[in-house]
Amino acid sequence: MSDNSGFQLSGNAAAIYEEQKVPAMFAPLAAATLDVVRLFDDDVVLDVACGTGILARKVRGKIGPRSRIVGIDLNEGMISTAKGLKDSSSQSCEWEIANATNLPFGDDTFSLVLCQQGLQFIPDKEGALREMYRVLKPEGRVALTVWNGMADFMVPIANALGRHVSDEVAIKAKAPFAYNGAELLPMMSDIGFSGLSIGNLTINRTIRATHSAIRDEVMGLPIASSVEEKGEVVMEKIIQETLDGLSKFLDGSDFVVPQHTHLIQGQAA
């Protein structure tokens, strides 16, 4: 997820991430990404800032059991959760705690490097991209997704956080959506990536329109401990204001909220 200790998840947040955020958002995004990104059966794949590994697992489902697929994340809880999953795709991938700016792999190791919604969390983006380039084989490919603008789903949550917790916490909750992915292109070009392109994908983020589902969304955020410190009364206000704010997206018993992302692709020399 993050190479910034300020975005480390606490408590059972990684488990909540896997149980709720993955099916609601990150699994659909991984599927949409892999509908566009070219894969080969002999690819050797690195998933940077992998979280609980949904993108790596989806790759395994696409290319079969033979190739090496590695997921790395700085967040120990994410890697522990990935290792604990019992499906064959999870068990056949390698999971390591590692910093994206100091990858524990030799030069020219991977044919494909992926990063799903991770770069916006990394303070040294150039350093991370240089490491991706270093570990890529000649003509190896890179594919990155970075959210394209503020997510409608997060607007009422962030507004409630600002009212009841602090402006600082609200800003931190919105941070994953604040980075402009187009800024990566000149940086990647300077590093040596060629054939660069930036496209757009849209997925639907689907979540149950229930009190408990919104609570889990809040508790799966890196700012969860700041909310907990304010007590249950504040948590209840945040949940209710979020439910009210999302009412226009109600579809049956779910909120279905469009979310947009940049998809950036390139190739090593």
C-alpha cells in the first residue's frame, strides 16, 4: 500500500481492506487493468505496493501457475494478510515486506512491473520509478494506476472527518486522490522509459448501504486511529453523515459509485 510510515494501517485494518475494499473496489480495478495490459504466460511479474495482493492474484489467474509472481509492500499487515489467504493464486505468489525505493531484487529480474494505486503514497516517486526500471529486463513493461481526481465516494467521508475530527485528518483521507498521475510521465521519460501512454479507466465502487459497511470503510483507512480516539459519538456522526451524503448513489441495497483512474504504461530500453 504505502512506503510512507504515515500511511501504515493499524489493528485489523489490513483484514478489513481485504474483506471490504478489495471486492468493492480493488478487485474490479485489477480486472479492468488486466483487460488492457498485455500479459504473457512466461512473464515474471512484480506487484509494487501490492496491499493484500489482489492484482498479483488476478495476474496468476490470467497467466497460469508456472511464472514467478512477487508482491511487495512496506506494510507488514498487508503482507501478513496476503500470506494468510488460502486460495491457490495467493499461495502460488511470493510476498515480501520491502520498500519500493530499495527493491530487494537484482537488475533485469522482471518482465512486468505493476503498481495499483501505490505511487501516490510514496514520497520519493522518482526513486521508486528508478527501482522499477532497474529490476525490469530489457524491453520489460510497466503499468501503473493512479486515481484520476477525487472519488465521489470519499467526499462525504472526508467532509465528515473535517467537521468532527480535524482538517488534517480529512486532508490525509483525501491524499490518495490528490496526486496528478500525468506528472509521472516526464519523470519516467527522464529515467529511460519509452512508449509512454496515459489512459483512463472507470470502475464502479460497490458497497452495502449499511451502517456496518461504512464503519468498516472508515476503519480501513490509514486515519482510523484518529477517529477511534474521538470516541463512538464522533464515529456515529461520521457514519450517518456519510450514509446521507451517498444517498444519491443508492442502487437497491448498495451504493454504486463510479471511480476514475489513470492507467500509465511504458517500456524499459
